[in-house]
Amino acid sequence: MQYFGGRTETCLYDNIKTVVSGQDEQGKVIWNEQFSKFANHQGFILRRCRPYRARTKGKIESGVKYVRKNFWPRVQTFTDLYDLYDLNLQARVWMDKIANV
């Protein structure tokens, strides 16, 4: 959040089970209870993509693939939780010098 200077107000999700539990008789979304609590705690609004409407879906898969193929091979060391601070530093350097150039 600090890196971007804030947070998003609304997050758009597909119908993944970790986020959407189902829908009621009127077609209104039923959010996964734990995820809904997380969203409330973090202060963002949940929105669901329209089913079978590819134009409303996010493109997160490409971003994950980019990080997996471009950042992870460059990681020097990362063995356990104690290296998490160092991993975050490596990620920050990678973002500043490669990904966000």
C-alpha cells in the first residue's frame, strides 16, 4: 500500500470459491464470510464480475506469470520466513530497476 501511495476502493473478483460462496434466489452474490471480513477490515468494497462476461474480468493471470518468469529466477536467496524482509527488498529493487521502467 505504501509503495502505491494508497489502496484501491473497490476490487473486482471472478466467481472463485475463496471469494464468492454463491448467489441467492434473486441472483445477488453471497460473499465468502472470511473474505468479506477481510475486505471490511482492509476497507475495500467487493464487486463480482458478471458471469460469462470476459470483458469484466481482470487480467491478473498475466501479471502473476510476469513476476514468476521475470522476478523469481533473479532471486538470490530465500529459504524461510526470516528471509522475507530480504525478499521484499529484492522485489523492490526489481520493480524499480526492471518492472516499472
